Amino acid sequence: MPDKLNALLERLKAHQRTLIMAMTEHDGLPAGSALRQVAELENVIAAVEAVAGEEADRERRSGCYFRVGTRAFVVS
């Protein structure tokens, strides 16, 4: 599960980064729809990180360790 969470997190962050970089190509404020997409991705990224935290808590009982994105979950 951690590998799948990590892969999903990286895909989401990459897509969000692509949208943000595309916004820099235009003068003025980005379109509202583009801003909403970035905000929605931020919410999903936070949700994936929360699930990773829950998985770390669950795995703590079994003595596992895993990393999701830049967050390391040490399970003792």
C-alpha cells in the first residue's frame, strides 16, 4: 500500500505543478477554473497524506516503516 500511496501522491503533485507552471505563462490572474483545479488537487494531496498517516498508525502495531512523498512514517 505505501508504494501505491507514494505513486499517487507523486502523480497528484506533478499534475498540480504542471497547472501552476502553465499559469505563469500568462499575464494577469489565472482563470477561476484553473485555480479551482489547483485547490482541489491540494485537498486530494492532503487527503492522501492523511490516509498515509492512518496507514502508519495501523502498521505501527506490526512494526513496519514506510515513506510517502517527503513524509517518513517510522513505525516502532
